[in-house]
Amino acid sequence: MRLGRKKNDPLGKYVDLAARDRQVLQALVDHGADLSAPRHVLHFLYVESEEAGRTAATSVPAWEASVKPPVAGYDTWSLVFERQGYVLTPENVKNDAARFAAIAESSSGIYDGWEASV
């Protein structure tokens, strides 16, 4: 038993997450989200080339991926993975962050985190 936890804390079962993942979850809760409800989730990566983005985009078939060219002043391509109707269980949040970070690393890219609808 963990002492000092709030009773009925919506983040109580999300204890083994990276600080930035907990921040996203806290922001969702602060805006009234029920974390057990399905929602639209996006993960953001940046890669060096269109080819790297297209290759990485095929690595997680359950997620829809889009590759976008660099915006003015930048040289990295954007890769966005998204999924509708997804539940942010503690396991999903932890596994997805690790999965997309690994994809970015294997593509010589950067994982920039995630967001979800309230």
C-alpha cells in the first residue's frame, strides 16, 4: 500500500510512468477527462528524411501514420501516429511511449511525446 495517496485518485494506478507521461495524464484529468474512456490519441516523432518516415510509418499497423515534410526553417520530417477509440491504460501509456521512442531511435529521429482528446 502506498501511503499519502489521495482517495479516488484518477492517476493512482499510473505510478510507473515517466514524468512527462504523467503530466499529459494530469492535464487530461484537470480538463475533466475520464481516463477509462476511449479517446483519440496521437504520438509525434521527427525524422531526418521522408524515406525514414515512410519506413517507420509501417512499423505499427494498429496505428494510422502520416508523414509530413519539414515546415519552414526546419529540416526534419514529422511523423504522426494516431488512433481513435483508444483507452489510456497504465500499460498502454507505458508501452506506447517506449514503442514510439524506440521507433524514433531506430529511424535516427526524435520522439516528441503524445497527446489525447479530453
